[in-house]
Amino acid sequence: MFRSGNPTLSEKIFNQNGESLTTGEAMTVSGTVNKIGILFLLVLIGASVSWYMPSSILMWGGAIGGFIVALITIFKKEWAPITAPLYAGLEGLFLGAISVMYADLYYEGIVTTAVALTMGIFAAMLMIYRSGLIEVTQKFRMGIAAATGGIFLVYIATWVLSFFGINVGLITGTGIWGIGFSLLIIVIAALNLVLDFDLIDRGAAQGAPKYFEWYTAFGLIVTLVWLYIEILRLLGKLQRR
């Protein structure tokens, strides 16, 4: 059984009635790594554009467009070779613009710090996964999936309550609870990386279709984007204290 807390990745994408989905060339770990590199480069290109030409149009266009493309990718996995690169570029536009906003609100070094921490956590979780320090059991997968779902519900509730002028301190607050909640989200996002690594290995071992290299690479980028935004938010909270 495959399971990941990342909503873009689940065991259902590899198995159907317990049989392999492979009909041609199968995905490989090395092929997925190459796809991750391509998507990461596209994120950087998009971020560079909106960093040097910041605008609300690029930020919201990237955010909304990326969200729509992400949904299309989730429901039309076979389109991932096209939609995953498109998502990466759009999400890059959003990240570059929001990074400029944080740099203007606080200090320019906040972006460099957030990027360094994101890459550091990525490398650390990859080493932890490869070393076997964290055993990726079914209970572990279900626990992280439940925690990720709970965080998503908090996001939705906060968004709905904001329309009624109610501010939920867990998301925006700079107090102990607000800082603690941000740290919790970062930990959950980091653990999602471990599940994503595990899922890529399992997918390759199972013999998933070749286009799943793009799809699983897309899922990993989704987690990295989430992790970066949460680190940026935490650094902003700490700066406001």
C-alpha cells in the first residue's frame, strides 16, 4: 500500500485492484530525480521573473493559475509531463512575488534565510530517509496524512472566518501559540518529504508508468513550496515579536 500525507500523492495512483499500472516504460528513481531538477529550475526561473518585476498580477496570477493547474494534474495524472512544468513556472511567479513582499515588510535577508532553511531541511530529511532513522510504516503514513489533513482544515476554517472579521491567532499570531503552530506545520511538512521520498521509491519498485516520474516530482515540489512558505511565515512572525 502507498500512502503519503501529500494530497497529490497516494497509493491509488500506483495500484488499481492490486495490479501494476505499467503499460509501457516504467518510472525510475533516477528519472524522477531528473524531473525534480527540471521542475526546481522552472520554479527558480519563475521566481526570478517576479522578483525583478514584482507585481500583484504576477503574484495572484501565479497563485491562482498554479492552484488550477495543480488540480488538473491531480485528476489527470497522465497530463503531468505538461502540467507539472506549467505548475512549477506559475508557482515560481507566486513565490518570487511573495518573497519580495516579505523582504519589503521585514528585511531582504529573510528570503535568503528561508531558502537556506528549506534546502537544509530537504537535505536533512533525505539523509534521514536514506539512513533508515525513520521507519516509514503504514501507521506513520496514516498519522502524517491525518496531521496534514487537519492543518488543511485549519487553513480553510481560518479563511472562512476571515470573511466575518475573525482573526485566528494560530495562523497569523506572533505569540507562543502562533509560533508553536508554525513550527508544528514545518515539522509536518518536513515529514511529508520523507513520505514523498518513500513513495517515489515504492512507485519505481512497483513499476508505475513513466509519466509518474513527472507526477511524483510535481508532488515533491508541492511539498517544498509549502515548506518554504511556512518557513517564510515563521520568520516573519519572529521578526514582528
